[in-house]
Amino acid sequence: MRFATSLTLLAFMSGGALAQPALDDAGKPQATVDPTASPGTTLTAEPIVEYGIDLRLRQVFVPGGLLNLFVERHGGGASNTGFGVDFVRRRGNLELQLGFEYENIEVGEGVWIASGDNVAGGDEADYLLSADRAGESLSWFTIEFTFLNHAPITDKLAFRYGGGAGLGIVMGSLQKYDVLCVGATNTTPEPGCRPQQVNSGSGVDADGAPADYDLPPVFPVVNAIIGLQIRPTPKSVINIEGGIRTLPFVGLSAGYFF
């Protein structure tokens, strides 16, 4: 009986010893082998917060196929270059950007017919003027917040994805002639929808001087971004990205964290 009690006490004491931290020769807890942990503890250090800035260039596309979703006929798509700056807060793999960007917005000169209209049946067409002909261009200045996460591929390369939103302040104007077409159809609108004012005296008589499109002064900006981040050094980055920024785009940016 005394032998059984001794075995029970021994087993209990052994189990309690197994639940305690392992001791070194000095009777102190052994140091963790985690290289990111503080000395003498198993807790991993939290990622530090860094602040940086980057400069970017973006090519924004207005493809004809996209315009076909909204109008019956258009004068062609466009490709415009924008440039901007981002102020960035980084913690680990997560970035928060406050961005500012400026872009010219130009669309193709020519006959534009609203969806559902029929110029052969008497509906008016719009003849859009290029910035060179109108003497004034359309542009916008945007302010936006974007969240981006990074999935490391190597210590120098990461997959980049995220999204955000903001506002675009519209500047300048987009000018057009209102044209009542003669002998034209939606399929073959020219020359019957081309105003005399842009056709060396031939063509149809447009209604007076060109007018500005009634555009809203502020326009929403929605971002959806994917790409790659290259990290030549721990403090410098190069971003190659594409996606949607209200319109499709591809871009390149370079930044530095302080």
C-alpha cells in the first residue's frame, strides 16, 4: 500500500515537472530559438509602422468595346497618361495609401449616337470635338484612399492586391455640336452627321456654336488593383500594377520608406 502511494506521488510530481519550462544548468528558462523574439521570451515582436512616399505613372484606357456598352455609336476610344503621388503607411504586408493624381481625359473625335437613338428616324447625333479643335481639354484631379495587401513570393518579390475609393474633381470641358443628320444611318453616320464647321464648308448645318457637355463637377473613383512589388532594399519598392480605376489602367510606381 505504501509502495502504491509512492508510485502515485512520483507520477504526479513527474507530470508537474513536465508541465514546467525546461531549465538550463543555472535553473533558468531556456532562451527561445525564434530569431524574431525578444531575448528570454517566446513572444514574437510586432511589425513596426513605417511611412513612405511614392511617385507613379498610369496609362488609362477607354476601349471602344467598353463605350459600346453605353452608346449606339462613338468616335473611338482613347488612351491617356496620368501622374500622381502616394503617401503610404506600411505595417508588415499591409499598406494604406492616400493618393493624388492628375489626368487628361480625351475621347475620339467624331459622331456619337446615344443608346436607343436612330439618326435615320430624326434623332440628333453629337459630334464630339478633339481638344486640339476645341481649344480646351477635359481633365480631372483625384483624391483616393487605397488598401493594399502583399503576399510574399520571395524576400524581394511580393504579389500585390487591394482596392479603394475616392473622388475626382472634373476640370476643363468636352465640346460637341448637336447635329440633325441628313441621309445618314446609325451604321454609316458620316458624312451625313458631320457639321459644316469641321468639314471645310461641306456637310450638314449644325445648330449654332459648339456646346459643353453638362458634366458633374465631382465624379466617384473606384479602385481594384493587382500587381507585383519588387523590394530592391528593405526601404525601397517598385510597384508594377494594373486593374480598374473607374477605367482600366496599367501603371508603374517607385517609393521609399523613412
